[in-house]
Amino acid sequence: MRTEEELVKLIEYHNDLYWKKSTPEILDIEYDMLLQELGDINPNHSLITQIHTPEVAINAKKVKHNNPMLSLNKAYSLEEVLAWAKKYIRNNDELFRIQPKFDGISANYENGILATRGDGEFGENVTDKLPLIELESEGYRGKLNRDVRGEIIIRDDDFKEKYNTITRKDGRLYKNSRNAVAGIIGLKTIKLMLAQNAKVTLIDYEYISHTVKFAQLAEKWDEILSKLDALPYPMDGIVIKLADATYAESLGNTAHHPRGQIAFKFTGIKKETKLLNVNWSFGKNCLTPVAELEPVELGGVTIRHATLHNYQNILDKDIAIGDIVTLERAGDVIPYIISSKNGEHRKSCIISECPSCGQELKLVGPELTCQNDECFEICLQRLLAAIRSIGIERLGEPNVRKMMESLEVKSLKDVFELSKDDIAKLDGFKTKSIDNLYNEIQKRKVVNDYELLAALNIAGIGKTIAKTILKTWTIAELQNLSLDELSSLDGIGPERAKGITEDLITNATLIEELTSIITTVQTKGQIKEDSKKICFTGKMPEKRSVYEKLASDNGFEPFSKVTKELDILVAMDISKSSSKLKKAEKAGIQIMDLETWLNSIK
Ligand SMILES: [Zn+2]
């Protein structure tokens, strides 16, 4: 047991890392547990009751909000939400609006000034961050163009795709989107972020909402929660408010919160349930344990499964079938098991043999892996990943499984060689669906070479790295690549290079087979290091892709966005003022009209 003093020290240490330095060392959930531990000893400690907001722009000017931005009262169960609602409804038809509670920085844009919520009364002026910000609002995505109150966040998809390369000043990556937002909005200068093409989103609070009558609130709760939960934004709960804004306002505020709104928090909700079984699900390289649970309601959603992450986690937490496990929902992620108590009848959930092929499993790091190259389930997952990567969207797991079982499909090459007659042999395919799938497969027979390389399931090669590699070498040249040559590329260290060269040799036959049936568009030579970066804007006589193709044929590198690296912006009408044109003008990028450019390349 830790003493109050020890806990306070620990929490203050983590507060500093999280809120000021944006470099947390522990998971949010672990932090919450520290707070809870402190709460058990001293429920009134100021560390528990204080409200935190990220400290941004230390030197920025304070902005006084015309309407104070208050924090919301919180509920942790549907019962609490209903009890709150009952206090204010005028009848059972009273309407409520349910909206996401974003996990970012609350901000207000008014008269050209962007300010954070701060302490509610005074916020920080962060207008200098506008070049990084895209507004998302009803029917609109683009530059901030009107007064709005919303939350600055990084979309989940952006964080996944962009922020795996965007680094902080010290060269490190951001740990999560929450820290990235706080870090970026707190920067003194955004030069580095602009150069890395960083983007943050200001999402209008009014953008996403579900309206529901009080009488149906309980019934619709699950459905609305699931819908909101599936959105690509970091959220830590939802906001429920009276839809009649005038009425809500008339109710006024308590000292800290508006009466007409309440926040329902995903975090901090814990429930105990029994672990009924553990199923091991297959991935490309390893087996993941998934808990089968006695159904339990958690935050209004019935939970039957939860991930157990990996083999090591089961050992660390000493989890066995029959145990009583504690579930927690953290942020908008799937609930997971944070601790476990021994049950009466315990049965080990550890397996030593592959449930698919029977081969002995090996421990690699924290993961259990099946190292049998012929293992059906592992082959299925790898083929599925290759199919997704090459972009055959119609082919999901059930059909790939059927193909492997009844058509002896083993590799991407086999998929490309399927005839209409082959597809017709599969259950559930009719004339139209046969044609659709067949045509889609044929279409993907022409791909960029880096798309093919990325589809080979070589550890460490995604599309970005594949493109980097193939800018320098052709697919054919890869076979003779030395370790030194490969590790000289940006983003590939010696360790990674070693794995990649080995995998390239193992995959040599597959690459050869694939390139014999599909056409790859070579990247090398197409994009020269000194090639001019070009972007097109405005409605043009032909499709955008036509001009982009023309540009790359003529040694330009097409860009879809105006960034500082851009050399030329080609516009249909340079007298029109679009956001791209304005941005290019500001950044001193050469602008020309389409005709001039076309003439220049003749
Ligand atoms: Zn196996």
C-alpha cells in the first residue's frame, strides 16, 4: 500500500508529464487508478477535485470569452443520466440532443481569433495555429471560415496515417492524438509542423448529434452510443443536453456547470464479470487471446468479449478461465480487462499447440506465434492482408476462406488467376456478383510497383516505405540489394534493413510470379529527386487525374495539397480566389494557369 504522500508525489509527477510536457509514461487507465487509490485514502484531496486543462502557448496572450465556457457535470451510468433528465423534463416528449464529448482542446473561433477554453473565463490565443487547422462542420470541411465553438482534435485516421511520421522537435513521435494536439497547440512556432504537413481538426460542436425524446432515451441509448463510438474522433464520452436551447439557458448554471447539459463519461466505468472462455484469434503473425465473458452492461452497452492483448498479459495478470475479471472502458476503445480475481474453479487458458495446424507454438516477445508456413489460418490472414493491401475490396474473410478451402487458392497470384468459372464454384455467387468480383480483380492487375511490394506482408514495409524504396530501385533490382544500400534510405535502420533483405530473398519466387501476371507501374525514374512538385486546382476540362498523369509523364511530382514544398500551383482561373490559391500566394509558390502550363510542357 502506498501512503497518501507517496501517491500525491506520483500523481503530481504524472500530471506534469501529461499536462505540461505531453510525454506521459503511463496509460490513462493506470493514472486513473492512482487517483482512485488516493481517493480511497482521502476523497477530498485537491488533486482529485481540481480540473485540468492542457497548458498551451505559455507566452500567448489571454483572451476573455464573452460567454464563459463551462465544464459539464458528469454521469457514469444510464441511470444517472435518466435521473438528471427527469429533473428538467416538462413532459415525456421533451427532446434531448446527444453529441460526442471529444477528447481534445475546447476552443472558440470568433472575429478571426482562435482561443482555447482555458479556465472557462480566460483562454489562450492560439490564432497562429490556424494554418494547421481544418474545420469540420455540417456539410463543410476546409479552412476556418466562420465563427464556431468546437474542439481541436486529431482525427483517428489522421493520427494513424500522418502522425506515424510527424515528429516533435526532439525527433520523437507523439504517443497519442491527445498529446499531439496539446503539444502542437502549445508550440511557439508551427514551422516544423507545417513542413511535416501536420493537420489538426476543429470539429464544430453542433456538427454531430442525435435527437431523441425522453420517453425513448433509455431504449435508444445503446444504438446511439454505438454509432457515436464508431466515429473517427477521439472521444471520452458523450454530451446529453436539452434540445430546446432557450429553455436550457433559462435553467441557468450551478457554480461550475450549466444545468441543461450533462456529460456521460466512458472512462472510469468498471464492472466485474466472469471469464467463461478464451478464444485465440489469428493474425498475420501471431495469436491473440480474446475473452468470452458472462454478458455484462458497461456504460449502456452489453459486453460479451474483450481483448486480452497477448500471451504475456495473461501471465502477468494471472488470468484463468473461471476468474472474476474487472472490465473498464477507456476512452472510445473497446473495453478491456484491467485486473482479475481467482475464481472458484480455475482452468488454464494457455495453449501450447496451434488450434489450426497442431504445431507447437513459440513465444516471440509477448506474443504466441505459429511458425508453420503452411498453417491454414496464418496463411489465410496473410493472404487477406495482401488482398486488402492490393485493394480488392470485395473480397472479405469468408470468401477468401472458401477460396482457400475449395479452389486451392494459396497466394495473391492464385487470386489473380481465378476465372469466372472458378468464382462460380463458390457458395453464394451469382452471375452479377461473379462479374463484379472478376472485374475488380482484373482492374487490380495494373498497380503501382510500391502497392505490390506493400502487399507482400514483409514486416516493416507498408506503402510509404515501399514507395521510398522503389523511388531508388526497381522491383527487379531489389533482389541484388545490399544491406548497406537499403539501410542508407531515410526511415530504414540497419536492423530493419536486415529483416527486409532477408524477406525479399524468401519472397523472390512470389515476386517473380506476380510480376509475370500483373503489370506494375514503375516508380523509379518517374519521380526525380529534383522533380518539381505540382498541384492542380479549380474545375478543369478533363479529370484532375489526367493532368496529374501528364505531369508525372513530364517529370513533375503531383501533389494533392498546397504545402510549403510545392513548386507550382496550376489553376484553371488564377483570378479566382480559392483557399489553395491564397495559401500558395502567401507561401510564395509559383502560380500559373492551365493553358500556360500546358504550353510550357509541349
Ligand atoms: Zn498453425
